[in-house]
Amino acid sequence: MKEVISSEVAWQGRRLRFPTSLFQKRLAVSELLVVVAALVVAFIILCAIVPGWIAPYLPTEMLTDQLLQAPSAAHLFGTDYFGRDIFSVVVYGSRDSLFIGFASVIIGGLVGGLIGVISGYIGGIVDTILMRLIDVLMTIPGILLALAIAASLGPSLFNIVLAVAVSAIPGYARVMRGQMISIKSRPFIMASRSIGSSNIQILWKHVLPNSVSPLLVMATLGIGSSILMGSGLSFLGLGLIKEVPDWGTLLSQGRGYLTVAWWICTFPGLAITIFVIAVNIIGDQVRDVLDPKKRTA
Amino acid sequence: MGRSIITRLFTSLFVVLGSLILVFCILYLLPSDPVLMMIDPSSATPETIANLRHQLGLDRPFYIQFASYFNNIIHGDFGNSMMNSEPVLPKILKHFPATLMLTIASSIIAVIVGVLLGVLSAIHRNRWIDIVARIVGLFGISMPTFWTGILLILLFSIQLHWLPVMGSDGFKTLVLPAITLGIVGAGFIVRMVRNSMLEVIHEQFIVTLRSKGLSERAIMYQHALRNALIPAITMMGVLIGEMLAGAVVIETVFSRQGIGRIIADAIMAKDLPVVQGVVFFSAIIYIIVNLIVDISYTYIDPRVRRAH
Amino acid sequence: MLKLQNNWLKYVAVAMVLMLVLGGCSIGTKEADGNATGTTTEGVGGKSSQGGELSYALATSPDTLDPHRSGLAVSVRVIRTLYDSLVVQLPDHTIGPWLATEWTVSPDAKSYTFKLRQDVKFQDGTPFNAEAVKYNFDRIINPETKAANAQALLHPYKSSEVIDEYTVKLNLETPSQAFLGNLTQALLGLVSPTAAKKDGEQFGKNPVGTGPFKFVKWDENAEIVVERNDDYKWAPAIVDNKGAAYLDKITFKIIPEEATRIGSVQSGQVHAAETVPPQNVASIKGDSNFQLLQVNTVGLPYTLFFNQRRAPWNDPKARQAVQLAVDVDSIVKTLYLGTYERAWSPLSPGILGYNESLENSIKPDVDKANQLLDELGWARGADGIREKDGKKLTIQYVDGSPNREKRNDIAAIVQQQLKPLGIDVKVEITKDVQTVVYINGDYDLYGNNQVNSDPNGLYWFYHTSAPNAAKLSISGSADPELDKLLEQGLVESDQGKRIAIYKTIQKNIIDKALILPIYVFPYTVAASNAVKDVKFDTLGYPLFNDVNLLK
């Protein structure tokens, strides 16, 4: 009851602050932005599923008579030092990049989020033990953990996902826990408890919806940072080595050519950047939709 | 308050122990043999290899190796590097200041730029300031650091000759690496601050404050920002760790001295004493940073303060 | 709204001021050392050729500066400035005097008696004499030293006898024609007995030799500094300046990242940087502010070795098919853009006994390659990959990480070139070559090279007994005929006959398609035009005795 009231007040507050006309104009712009972002993400996912429909060349095709050519009509993104068509390599490379991004976020986010929820909601000795375990993971910063895992297990796709996912767990767990503790002490939860709601009920109906937004924000960012960590591993010589390089690897391999053939690493770099930005815009939209305040309004 | 800090410190001991065990296990599982990485394949005899292995104590069972290592640590002996038999502790202490400087400098950049852009972004939600701030933030987190670093070198060192390409001596060599690492952190902080500001702005107490007639400035600065900083501060705990890790890449790109390169080399070479030493060291730093983070919570968030 | 904005502008302004103040403080406190280093680099050169400090960027960090314990070429670049050898190799492959003025070989070729220079001192004042030489070589074979490549180079050394203060006799287990040549190598450079005894394990961090430069300091992962040895007057014949070096100091900067290393020369932060990537060679050559120094290294070129322990690549016919299908010219031209020479033989040009007749002896012939595989009964399966008895025709191609000299990219091209032939090349890039290759032998194709002064370097790669029980040889050869030739080459004292033996060995190796030689590695240095008179020894290591800096 109280929650609804407070949300409504908040909603009125929001309307008080922004004149209606501006609000509507903004809505149009942000909707357009979301549509564009969705199209970009859809296109990149399409690339990952059916690269053959989009890429003009095979990613392994080495045109040794067309080395290091600048972008042109024949080669949209130019060619690399093997004479491969970079556009085609980027299109095919989306597959592993997206896989690393999504898989490690899903694994890391689920495991980390769950730990955070349990730890933050139950508190007490469980919290202490779980958080010490997370601390143990956390004392070894992300990429070092990934380095150690990749170095000990070898750089296969699965191992890189595992390495990146494990290194992401502590972040999710901590943020989720912080969110839990913060929400737990808010008035509407106390109110809910005072009217006799059970723990599970409170958790499911109030705490989770209120705490999921930072986790979602983190997860959208995480897709990007997972791809980036993969490229960091490539940079340090522990990345994925496959016939068709993922974006991070392509970027890492092309970096030595920046002064003579800027296009080799610029396009995979832009692919990462654009993809991450688009995913984030969508993530924001998802957050707004999930926002309990907005929903009740 | 005092008691909880003491409890924290006590449990921290177990965290340090835990992280040592974890790294020991991961590296123990490595299929490579450090002895074979130390010597040349074409010269050493089997006896040399066996001797060396015995000297390094690698022929003993896992738990004995760990117990003896742990015993040494308690006595302040972190062992010697397997690669060049250099004592580990002085090595870490020697390389740590450069990494610390880099971490502090980039954290300052990250916090100033991140909070500033985040707050501006939230207050001017969906206006051009917001869009610019968010795009800057997004570029910060979506560009691989080694790429950013090389681009900055090309621009500021090779084209403009403003700053040195590499090195770890003096302020000038710190600028580019700190910016490279700082904009990553800034990107994260912009997001966190913006999102939590937006949430806080609509909280009941802000509305109450507004209805009480407090000035918008007072509400934003004293209440909204303070509450919005909580998730951002949680992030700082994470970010400091990330920046120490980012140092691994950045120190290589800019050929800086530092602990990042030491540990990367050590992991690759399976130089257990060095890896353990650095992990021990970074565990302690992590614990200190997070203790500070937790204490600062209580000053910023009145609710948590009351809970104590 | 407007009011709010104004207030926020104020905060922005305050924050900016704070930033400036903070920044200002740091500038203030750091200015001192910043300036100090600034003057040292800018003051370089002076107006005369005498003096000055050279900064020289290395591509990786040396492992140790103890020549006897080192195993890395990059270490040798520094080691060569600190230590001298008994003898020196001249460009015509003959051996000239250095710290030894003359020498005689016993009739059974098992002992070498050296007369030493009498005016040489180690940098710590320790006299250089027969005792010092004996100490050095005994040190290398002492297991406690944990000597690396030096031990292999000194083989088959047994003992030393001090004849008098300046005469020493070295005894060998068996005759070796490679021995004298190996003594020219920097890894058998002579260390100060006093310092080596005193520092023990840490000698590599506090090196003392007789060389033209003295060790000053080593900041790990940053730089190694050496300064002129003013007493130096025993330079070898391969440099012009027989006295003390012209430079006051050399600072070896350690810059592993390619772009940073080359950038540091282009921005003027260092004078010279080694190992210029092929794609940057043209731009350095084309820039009038810089010069490109280039010298081919000598020894075994970068070569892909078949692992002859594993079927089907133990069959010469199968290997020949690969030899005919891999277009090495295309690989070298594509990746190195004309800056590396293609290798044709298991030895590189410039070494004693190099077989020129092998050049251009192999042309890619895919049809013949296909025919050979057909004859062996490998038929194409549905996916285009050949099969026999239900087994696919694969090559496990192992290469190390990081991607040194674009070797991983060679693997990628070979993979594509062999695909039309119906061979599935599985590329495995590993950090841990030692285990995968030398212990487990889990590969079909693996590439390596070796800098060496003598063709006997082949022994360690191709002889059945090589290298020892603990490690596998790369080639996995077990060919009695080749073994015999390698043994003869080691002991043959007639140079003409020895050359003939090594020519035969090279031809045998190529005829049996034991290897695919790929490229001869050129040691390249990008340098500012101010750097003058860098010389190189016969192996391609830089010598700084003559170097001077123009203003």
C-alpha cells in the first residue's frame, strides 16, 4: 500500500520537474534511439547466425595479391596483412565475440547475482561466509584470475568464457548484495514486513524488482567488458586463436599495423564499441520497463 | 563501530589465506613445469633437472609444499623467484609504488570525470549534456585499453610530441597511462552515478524535502548526490581492483615498471613464489580499500549509519 | 532549472580548479626528476663524437646478465657490451685473437693451449689470467651454476690446466671442430671470478666482465644502464676503435610492445630500437630523420620441423607432399613485405658450409603433391579432407605465444595453403612449448631457429641422441646415415672436407623433406640519424665500441 503511494508521489514529482511538451519530444527521440539500437543488435546477431548471407568473402580467404588495401567499394573495411577482407572477417568474427560476451555474462551474472541475493537478504553468518569467499575471488583482480585460468587450462572458447565469467562473479555478487542491504532498510520493505509478508514474498515481490536494475545495468555493461577482457587476453598472448578471429583478437593482432593500415584494428574496435553502445541503450530501456515505480504508475 | 572493524580484520586473515590457497591450487593445476621453463631444452641433463626440482622443493606433495610456503610467510619469508632467485618481497615493494601511482592517478581521473558527468547527465536527463556524457562514458568502457593507449601514444607522443611514449620516471610518463585507465573507470562511474541519481531523485524523502521547500540545489547536492554515491562507492572497491588489473595491460603498452607486469610474467612462467607474493599483497590492499569503502558508507548513507 | 544549471556550473568550476591544483601539485613535486631525466636524454650527443649517452630499446627483457646462465638472444645484446671472449670470429669464418693472443691445438685435437693477453683487467680490478679462464669454464660445467646454453656451447669441454700465469690448456672429452668457434660466442664470455664467487646466484644482476662497458644498474622491466670502461684497450679485430668506447653510457630500455618501441624512436624518446616490424621498415627507410640498420642473423634459420616420431609424417613421401604444397615464397612476401629473406636450407647463408645449390631447388607443385598423397592411399572424404583407414589426414601444428616475428601468422597461412590439398591443419598456439613439444612430443609440425657460429648447431636438432634423455629433439630424427655425417662434421679437421660434409647434410635434410625452411631473421634497428657506426658481429649482435652520436 505504502509503496504504491510513494511511487505515485514520485511520479508526480517527476512530472512536476519536466514540462509535458519537452517530455513528449524526448520520448520520441529516445524511442528512435532504442529502435536504432535494436536494429544494430539484431543485425549483429544476424551476422553471428548467418554470416554467409552478409559477408562477401570467406573469412579465411587470403587474397595475397591484395595485401593491406585501404577501404574501398571492393573491400568495405579494407584488407589485412593476409589479404583477407576485413568486413567478412568482422562479420564472421561476431559469432565468437557474441558468444564470449553473452555466455560469460549469463554464467557470471547468474552465479554472482544469486550469491549476492542470498548473502544480502539472509545476512548474518551466511553473509559473512559468502562474502569472505567472494573476497577471496576478488582479491585476485579479474584479468589476473582470467590469465591464471587461461594459462592453466589453455585458450579454448569455453575456457575463455569460464575465465571471464569467474572473474565477473564477485562484481555481480557485491553490487547485488549492496543493493539488497540498501533496499532491505527502506521504509516500504519494513512496512511490508509489518503487515506480515513472508520472506519469500518480500524477496520476490519487492526486493528483487527493486534491485534487479543495477544488475541489469551491470550485465549490459558486462557483455562489452567480457568481449574486452577477451581482447585483453589476446593482447597478453592468451587469447582465442582460431581460423576466424573474434573481434578482440582481430583488434589485438592488427594493433601493430595502426600506423600503416589503420583499418585493420579500427573496424573490429568500432564493431565492439557500437555493439556495446547499442546493447546499453537497450539495457536502459529494459531497466525503465522493469522499474517498479514506472510500472505501478 | 570499532568492534566491527576488528571483526573485519580478523575475517580478513581468512580471506588472505583463502586467496593464497586458491592461487596455489590454480597454479598447481597448470600442466607446465617451471623447471623446464627455467632451463634450455637442448642442454640440461636429467640429473640437472631432478636436482633443480629438488632444490626448489617441487618434488614434494602438494600439501607439504603449501604448508611449508605458508609457514615461511608467517615468518616473513616470501621466498625467492624461481626465474632468477631474487627475493620476492623486496621485488614487490620495489615495483609497487609505480603501480600505486598509476592506480591513484587514474582513480582520481575516473572519479572526477565520472561523478561530474554522471551527475550532469542525471540532472539534464535526455538533453544534450546527458547524451554527450553517456556517449563519452560508453566509449570509455567499450574501447580496449591497449587500443586506447596506442591511439593516445600516436596522437600525443608521436604526432604532437607533447608527452613521452613510455617509461615510469616522473609525472609526464604517468599522464597517458593514467588517462587510458582513468577513462575506463570514468565510464563505469558515469553509469552508476547517473542511474542511482535518477532513482534517488524520485525517492520519497527527496519528494518530501522538496515539499518542505528546500532549494533544488540543496536537495541535489546534500541529499540526492549523497545517496547516489553509495553504489558508486561500492563500484570503487571493485574498480580499484580492476585498475590494478588494468595495470597488467597498461604497463605493457607504456613499458612502465610495476606489479602488473611482474605478475603477468610470473603467471606465464609459473613462478609460484612471485605470484603468491603479489596475490598476498593485492589481497591486503583489497581488504584495506574495502574497509575504507565500508566505513565511508556509514558516513554517506544515514540509513546504514543508523543500522550500526 | 536555469538557476540549478548555474549552480552546477559553479561546482564544475570548483572541480576544475581542484583538478588544476591537484595537477599543479603533482607537476610541482615531480618536476625535479622529470627534468633530470629530460636533460640526460636531451643532452645526448653533444657536438663532438666523443661522449654522450645512447638509449637503445630492446624488444624483451633479458633473463640474466650472467652469460653462462642466459639463454636469450636479447640478453646477448647487453652481455656483449660487458664481457669479452677468448677469441673472435672474423667475417671470413676464421677465428682471430681477442683475450687470447695465440693458441695451439694438440695433434689428437683434444686440447687447446691459449696464450693470454697480459694487460687485461676485469672491471672490478681482478686480474685476467689463466686461473680466471679455468674458473670460468669450470663454472659452466659445474651443475650448481645451472648454466644454460653455455653448457651446450662448451661441450665437450672436460677440464683446464693452468700452465703459467698467462697460459691455459683446455682439455676436451672428444675432438670438436665447433669448439673454437663456440668460444667466440658471448655466452662463453669471461666473468670476473671474484664477483661471480661473491654474488653467486645474484651475479646476473651484478655482472662484472672485461668488456668495453661496465654495469651500472638494472631496473627490472624498465632499463639496463652500462657505462664506459675507461681502461678498455683489448677490442677485437671486428671493431675499429681498439681503445675505450666513445659513448659515456648506454641505456637499454625494455619496450616489449611493438608500436611503443617504434614510437619511442619516432618521437625521439630513444635513439634506437631493435626488431622493427616489417610493416614499419618501409616508413623508417622512407623517413629522412631515421636510418634502418639491418643484418641477417646466422645459424639455423626459422624452420618448420616435422616430428618424425608420428605417422604419417614419418613417411618421406607424405612430407614431400607438404613440401611441394606450401608456398614459402608467398608466406614470406605476404607477412614480411620483402624485408625478410626466404630460407632454403637447414642453415642460414653466411655460416660455414652453407649449401647455395639448395636455393630455388623447390617450387610449389600442388598437382605433384596431390599425386603423392593419392599414391599413399589418402583419399578425399566428403568434407574434402583426405582419409585413410577411417583416419583423417591432419597436421598438429604447434607454435608458441606471443606471436614472435609473426610466426603464428605463418601457421595460419600454412593452414589455408594445405586445405586444398586435403590436409586438415590444426593450429595450436601455446604458452608452454616446453611441455607440448620437448616433453610430450605432441605435435607434427613445430618451428624454431637458432643463432649459431658453427654448422654443428645442426647436431642438436637432427642427431638421434640429441639433445638428451630428458627432452626430445625437435625433428625426432633417427637416421643412421645423418647421424654419421653429423658426427664426422663435428670432428673433421680439414676445412674443405668439413664444408663438403655439411653441404651433404643440408641436401639430405631437404631431399628427405625433414623440414620446411621459412625465413632468415634479419636483426633490424631503427635509429635516429645521430647514431653513427653501429657494427655487428658475425652472428648479427650489435657492437657499441665504435658508436658515436652526432648533434
